[in-house]
Amino acid sequence: MIAGSSLANNATRGGTGPEIGPPDAPALLCHSPEEAAGHLIGFIRRNPRLFILTGAGMSTDSGIPDYRDGEGAWKRKQPVQHQEFMESQGIRQRYWGRSLIGWPTIRNAEPNPAHFYVAEMEARSHAGYVVTQNVDRLHQRAGSPGAVDLHGRADQVVCMACGLRSSRDDVHDRCHRLNPDFTVFTARAAPDGDADLDVDFSSFQVADCASCGGILKPDVVFFGDNVPKPRVTAAFQALDASDGLLVIGSSLMVYSGYRFCRRAHEQGKPIATLNLGRTRADGIVDLKLNARISETLKATLADL
């Protein structure tokens, strides 16, 4: 994910959708990974073929910042909207200028233990389908090649005119060559390959499509854009065939992830969440584990 980008829900990522569950929904506060693992082991044994949905909390241990705090509130200003990106040259300049600093944070990130533990759950047939809201491709690099990138992938760029796809690194290098003066800036990395850089971007030269001159955009779903329907349909079909839903590292405040909890709840399928802090689904889950992800999954797999 990249400078000012964001992932959408089925209408808009920032849309309202169903109401958020009550903030006082009962939570299972676990004081150790072993305690949390004991509850998760029972959930897995009762529901041996899981649909797993992961979010930003999966990748924070890889050095990729997340969006929200423990209450599900934004930590910083919301990312750019899809329509703004498409209509405003100034927005695109700011986006690509900040991504000169922010993109390497995602490009250079390595899978952390949690990604490998999810891959092990697949290998041991505890997970039949993995969907991630992240665009960092860390699940695939950790041994989950079939993981579905619900919101796309940040390592590819697509031309919005002719559809040509190219490497993000290639576009990144072109932007560097076009804007040598911007290489002197440093800033703190932000979610989606963004960076907390506040300078004048009016002179920034945006790299356009090398084939047709069209607008280039990371191949991810921004706020205000739609997740491709075939991707959602396939995920729903996999959820329908699963015994239960396990959400890892997501506050579910974005409807594109929450809808899987809503569908599972409507079907009477059990739902478990493993996440530090509140989630949007707290009012409908069967098991809420407020515990660290990697340590809990490690202890779970050791005794499962």
C-alpha cells in the first residue's frame, strides 16, 4: 500500500455499512499467549476447516505501520480517496512524492512469525482459505501462495487508461530519476507506503504510463473504489464452505472485511477474533481474544 492509498469496502472503504457492534461487548482478556492459545485451540478443534481473514495487525511486527488505535479510531488523517486521486494532479503529485519515502518500507519488509504460523495452519489443514486485507504480499512470501489479496497488491502498478501493469519498483525508480531533488527528504513511514512528509509537491513530476501516457495507480483498492466483485464472490463461496471464521489482526472497521463476519453470523457460523483492541464485530463474535498475535499462534500450534 502506498502514499495516501487506502482499501475500500464494497461501496466505499470509508462507507457506513452495518452498525458497529456495542463497545461493551464481552471480551476475553487473556494475560498470556498460552491462555489465549488454550481458547483458540478449542475453537479450531470444534471448527477444523477455517476461513481466515487477516488485517494490518498481521504486518506491524514486520515494520509496516497500521491505521487504527486500540479503539478502532484513526491514528492519522484518512488516506486519499480514489476519485480525488483520479481527478487531481496535485493529489497524485503528493501521493507519489510521499511514496518515494514510504514505498521502500513495504518493499523491504519481511514476513514475521505470524505469517509463517498462518501458512503452517494451512499446511496442517486447519485453514481452507486465507484472505488478507493487506497489500504487502507477506502471506505469499511466507508460504501461503493461494492467499487472496482482497484489496490488491502494492508491488504492481496499473495504467488507468490502457490497463498495462508494471512493476512498482520500476515506477518508483522512474520517479526518483524525474525528481532527484526529492531524494534528500526523510520522514516517518506511514501505512500503505505513505510517509509523514509535508513539503511543496507542486514541482514533483509524476511518472505516467510508458505505453499510452495514462494515469498510473498502484494496483490496490483505494477508499471510494470497489473491491472487484469476482474476488468477493469467490471469498464468500469459500466462507460458505468453511466451518468457521477466524479474524487475525483486524479491527474490522472497514466494511470490506466486516462483511465476512456479518455473513458468517447470518449463517450461524462461529466467529473468533485475535486482535489487540476493539473490533467492529465484538457484538457478534463467539470468541474474542485480546492478545498478541505471533505469540498466541505459536503457542496454539505447539499444542494443537
